[in-house]
Amino acid sequence: MNETYYIKIVGKVNVPSKIEIGHNYALKMDCSVTQESKEDNEDGTFNVISKVVPITAEIVKSNGEIVKARDARKNSTKIRNLLHWKWQQSDNPTDFEEYYTKFTNLVLLNMDAFISQIK
């Protein structure tokens, strides 16, 4: 099968300073793939398009200055995503929702110990 692959970037990131229209910038992003579609070109070939949503980004200006975008996700989402990744890596037979509940219960039980670590 003859396929051509594309990435469609959809969304936005919040940057702390203005970038100018008419200028080119190098862009490095952490993205999440949220959708994939396949288009028939009606000639035996297909276009496969992956939709990606930026999470964070770094923009390199022509003077070498790096502008970092703010990660707009809530900290609770970041923790849940990281825990899900760790759960996948562990081959734990427990369902993720049960695993997440056990984790949050442990955090709640040990809240004072965590708070004492904050300086």
C-alpha cells in the first residue's frame, strides 16, 4: 500500500512574549496524538494524517533566544498521565482506575509527610 504520512498540528500554546508575523522560527514541541485519519487519493495511494495537539513548546528566535511555552495542563492531569505511563510500564494486573484509586488513597494517607517535604 502506498501511503504518504502527514502531521496536522491543531491547538495553541501560551508563550510569555510576542513573536512577529513575517519571521521564521525553529519550533520544538511535546505533542499528544489525538486522532488519525486516512484519505483516499483515488489513484491507489492514501494520505494518513495524524492530528497532534501541542502540550509544550520552545521557540528559537533568530537571535538564538529561546522562548518556552507554559504547560497549560493542570498538575493533576500531569500526575495522572505520569501514573498511567508508570502503570503501563509495570505490567501490573490491576485495572488502571483501581490502581489510580489506590495511589490517591496513599497520597491522602501520607499528605502530612508530603507537605513536610515542601520547603
